[in-house]
Amino acid sequence: MPEIAFLLGVLAILLVLGIPVAFAVGLATTSAMLAILPAEPALVTIVQRVATSLDSFSLLAIPFFVLAGELMNHGGSAGRLVDLASAVLGRMPGALAHVHVVASMLFGAISGSAVATASAMGALLGPRMRAEGYGREFSAAINISAATTGLIIPPSNILIVYSLASGGVSIAALFVAGYVPGILLGLSLMVVAALLAPPGAGRANRGGIGRPLAAALPSLGLPVVVMGGILSGVFTATEASAVAVAYALVLALAQGALRPSAVPAVFVGAARTTGVVLFLVATSVALSWVLAYGQAPQAVSGRLLALTSDPTAILLIVNLTLLAAGTFLDMTPAVLIFTPIFLPVVRELGMDPVQFGIMLVLNLCIGLCTPPVGTVLFVGLGVAETRLESVLRPLLPLFAAMLVTLLAVNYLLGLSLWLPGWLGFLG
């Protein structure tokens, strides 16, 4: 596999040089194809792979969910969710930290973006936490780690990408499978937050729950409508994404949080985000094709299974590889590159593709919080106006909580498969 080694070497060099991930993946793929085939068929093949990779009905869900998230973000949902979480959790010790985690879970599930969650929740709750005696570094660490929970709790764009990369694993099954691990991740972060919260830190404001609940219910209705329609068979996941856009647009306009004149700017912002995501998808699918052409999945599977027959050891190797890759690769290319490599391996071990999808995304969620590339990490640092070395100490216990959840997803079969199995999505 000299061509595959060449491809990975070029990719590593380009990433070290700071080339944007999508361009690095595209250039590395093109270089490898030119090393395998003559120039004309190599370039024609790359163009074909890039073009056909986006010719997928399931991928239509991504721009729609991105737009729905943008509309909810501009519609003031973040503030209403924070008020609701404060009303419910306001009397607990370390309440503002718990409010931050729960509000991030809710907003992340609605917006579908960890970066947007870190930015919105950090701006809303960071100053409040500091005013109540929570340190700047502690509040930043909570914001960074909690922002990733919404990537597992549906609806989730990255699970749609995994469905594409895996050859058609049910999006509905993946969505349902994300609930229990996502909630467990949030609870584990809350346990650590309770242990680390400064003794003299203030509690969240608490009044009656009725008014905040009434204000937040329309925003909470979005995932209910989306998942309710999918689970009841009224519409598919792709159709649900279009319903989500209509719901978010009507809600934002009806509540007066979004002026009609501002709607075009929201659409333009969603288009830019979608362009970045789909460019990553296109170049990463082309790279995955080159890996398959070079029989990299078969080679990796054969070597891992020859190295050891112990499923626990093989899963540990897979997880360590994914954790390392997550430190320098964005989630979308990582999912598209490593799914065809490791999915055959875990299938040999008897792992369900749905469980592997949740495991893969959870690994990469941890990568979003780690240097040198971690986008959520640096957004959180920027919002909190602090430095990496200052945040590492409070962040490490939260990393440990995320790793414990990851181990549970790996080795407790029912954690991710019980709910979709009970609802009949595993066939």
C-alpha cells in the first residue's frame, strides 16, 4: 500500500502547514490518484467521485437542518432555554454549571452545531457565572465540554454523514440511538461540575417554572415535531429537515425575534455553512474511494484481527486511533475517512453499525475539545477571553467524564441499542 502511505503522508504535511482541511483532503487525494493512474483518468475519476458524492437524497437533510439551526439561533431560543433550565435547576449546588450543561444539551439538539452552542451559551452564561463566583477558566471548561452533547442528541447532521459513509445505516435508528448516550454524557458532565464548582459560587435565579416553560415550549417543539414525525412514519429524516425549516421560520417570525428583512442574511449564513460542510463531504468521499481502491479497509481489518482476537483490545485500538485523529481532523472528514476503514473491523467483532456510529461520533466530540484543531475548544476560549493553558486544569476532569461515557457506549451494548431496538428500528 505505498500509494495509501503516500496519500496519508501528503495529508499530514498539508495539515501541519495549516492548509484548510477540505483543501488538504482534496489535494492529498488528487496527488494519490496521480500516483496510481495516468493524469487524465486520474483527474476524471476525482471529478466523478466529487460530483457523485453529493448526488444523495439523504444529504439534502444537512442544508435544511443547518438552516433550521440558524433560524432558531437568530430567533432567541438560547435565552429562553437558559431561563427554563435556571427555573428547574436553580436551587441545586453549583446550579449555574448545571444550567449551562442542560441548556447546551437543549440548544445543541435544536441548532445541530457545537460551535454555535459554544458561542451562544458562552456569551449568555459566561458573564453570569463569573459574576456569581465561578472562575473564568471553570466556566469556559464547562462551555467547551457541554457544547458537544447536541451532536449526539438528535437531530444531528454528523449522524446523517455517518449514514452516508456506512452505506445506508438507518438515520432514524441513529437518531433514536443518540438519546441515551447523549443524556448520559450530559449527566456525567453535571456530576463533575457539581464536584468542581467553587464552594462559594452562587446559585441560578429561581422563580416559578410556569412562565419560562411556556416561553421555551415553542423552541422545544422543534425536536419533538422532527422526531415525532420520523418515529411515527409521517415523514423521512430528509423530509423532517424541511419541516424543521418551516417550523423554525414561522416560530422566529411569529415571536418577533427575527425581522422579515433579516431573513435573507440568515439564509446566506446557512448557505455558507452548508457550502463548507458539503465541500468537506465531497473531498472526503473522494479520499475514501481512493482508500477503498487501495484496499486499505481490508488491510487494516486483516492486520488488526491478526494482531489480536480479543474484541476488547481491538475496540481499544480503534478508540485510541479515533481519539488521536479527532485532535487534528474535523468531524466530517474523520467520519467519512474512518467509517469505511473501521466499520468492517467492528462488524467482524459483532458490533452493530448503529452502535459504532454513536461510538465514532462520541470519540470525535472529544476531539472537538482538544488541541491543535479543536474548533469548539478555540471558540470557547475566544468567548471566555482566556488561554488554553489556563483552561486545561478544569477541563481534564470533564474529559475524564466524557471518556467514561465513551467506554460505556463501547462495552454496554444496550446503552445505544436498547431504545432503537425497542422501537423496532434495528430490524
